[in-house]
Amino acid sequence: MKYIIVLGDGMADEPIESLGGKTPIEYADTPAMDRLAPLSEVGLAATIPDGMKPGSDTANLAVLGYNPQKYYTGRSPLEALSIGVDMKTTDIALRCNIVTLSEEEGPYEERTIIDHSSDEISTEDAAVLLDAVKEVFENETYHFHVGTSYRHLLIWEKGEVVDLTPPHDVLTQKIGQHLPQDEKMREMMKKSFDILNHHPLNEKRAAEGKNKANSLWFWGAGTRPALSSFYEKTGKKGVMISAVDLLKGIAVGAGMRNIEVPGANGGLNTNYEGKALAGVKALLEEGADFVYIHVEAPDEMGHQGSVEKKVKAIEYLDQRLIRIVAEEMDKSGEDYRLLIMPDHPTPIRCRTHVSDPVPYLLYDSRKKSGQGLLYSEANGKKSGILVKEGYRMIDRLLGE
Ligand SMILES: [Zn+2]
């Protein structure tokens, strides 16, 4: 028996008027899921424990079977693992975004945050800009590490877990009230604007019509994580396929192998087919029992507030990834169980994550009948199945 999770980050949503009152999942053309769903168990899972924030970190930990209340120590420590940074127990890791702020005359605090991703800046461009700030800020207390695209890492030696605001939660707002209380953090963000706004690379980006990557933004502080081994926990050899450092870090922490897929970039035009085939190959040829295929695109399109692109992301996920996984597994003759779900909703309405339970689809290739429901938020509810502790979804997948 082989086990697969396809995680469409943030794909759950709410009914949207411009889609005729349908959600993006309901509206999207998804022949692969439409074929599997009626034969499957469709239900809801609460991935975010009460009182915790609906992050991709807490939610993906839960989907992989780690109770966030027990294992979560912050987002960026997980990303640090993926970059290969070995944290000391006294280190604090912080996510260091490179973001786009407005450029009008006046104080830093009065600026507006325009884009948390600087137009999904390339890692190469980001590395050049990070070098420029590193030259000024790096010392025995603060260490910068290049991650991927707009997502980078600051290690604060003997620091503390300070409360910080995720930039994607305050898009289009004035930044003053969202800046760190910590004096030094605030000062570094402020100065980074002076260093970056007129950096030659940013002038070039502006000339090309791209958003300038003109400020650092720190958030997601946390201490070194200690996950238990996925293999010891489940007896299954697992692999992770994701473009996102957070997921790769969770995999490192859980002792799972990361598979790098060329062209997988966390964006709308990621290499869906490559991820599907890499997952199937890991299961059928490389001895893996379990594969977690994570696709960031629906979440990013939700943050961008683009209904059309979010629908497109779900269609690509279905037609270019889920279809291939199911067809190739069917062809192989191996029995398999396939769980399709998001980690959390990222509704277009609010352009950020919410804590509502998410719909899941659990398909078992041995079963030829199910509830007869299509996969959607409403049908998850209609089924009457609610998995209250999301971290137990993995038991449902691996259970039989
Ligand atoms: Zn997410």
C-alpha cells in the first residue's frame, strides 16, 4: 500500500459573487477530483487548534500528524532547518521578508505595505539586496541567511521570541502600528529602506515595471524545533515534494527526504507535472511508502486577491498533478490511498489565512464506491464528518 497527500495550500475559500456564488474549488474545472471524489470519503478537518494562528506552519504540521500545540515553536525555525542552519538552543530564528513599501515623502512609519513578496522576487535578485543590508547589519548577534524568493532568515543570537506581525496580514495598510516593539528590529527595518530603495537593482526593477524590494520585514520568531521522526511515528518511509522552505524544513525536522523538482517555484507556473512524476517515482521506484506533495500556488493567488488566478491554480493542480498521480498509480497496479486537502482556507475576500475547518477527499484505490459527493467546502460539511483534531488526519490516511 502506498500513501499520498496532495496539499493545495490555501485552496479552500468562501462563495464568491463573481463566480456565481460558488467557491473557487466548486467553480474550477477539475475532472480528476470529480472522478475520484464520488468514490471517496469527503469530510472536514480542523487543522488549526483553538487559540493558534492559522499559519501554513501550524496547519501543515497538523496534516503531517504533528500536534501543533506540542511541536510548534515558530515558523522560521522550520525554515532554518531547510536552509541547513543548525540553530543553537539559545538562538531565535526570524523570517526576514523582502517587501515592497510605498515611496512617498515622509517618515518610514507612514509608508504603506504594497507587496509582501516584492513581485515574487527571484532568489538571485534577493541575494544581491540581502548582501547590501548584511554589510551594514551583520554582527556577532545578528546573522542573515538567503532562503528562497522573498523568504529569508535572520538568526538572533541569545534573542527572545518577540511578537511580530506577518506582512501578508496587513497588505495595503500603513505600517507604523505594525512595526516591531523591539527597538533594534524596528531600527533595522527602517534603515533597510534607506539602503534598498535606491539600490541600483531596485532602480532596474522599477524600470522594468516590477515592484521594488525596498524593505526588510521581520516576523515568525521562534526557538529551535524538536519534531519526532515520521518513520518512528508511523513506520512509513516518507518523502516531501515542495518548493517552500517551510515545508522542506518540516521534512528535515521529521527525518523525511526532500525531493527537489526543477522548475518548482511556489508560484502559479510551477512544475506541476514534474512534482507529480517525482512523487510517483519515489513511491514506485525509490522505496518510499508515503509522499507529501505540496503546492503553494492557490495560497499565493489568495494572498494576491485574484479570483481568476486562484481558480487557475486549482485547475492546474487538478489537471496537471492530481490527474497524473492517479493515472500513474492506477497503471502501476499498486494499491494506494490518496488524501487531497488544503492546510487552511485563504479566502479571496480577506487575502489572508483563516481558521475554518477545511474540506478533504480521501480516496482508496481498493474501494469502488463512496458517498457520491463532489469535493467542495459545502460537501465536506454536508457529509457530516468532522475530524476535530486535524493532526489525526494522518491516522485516517495510514489507518487501513
Ligand atoms: Zn498555507
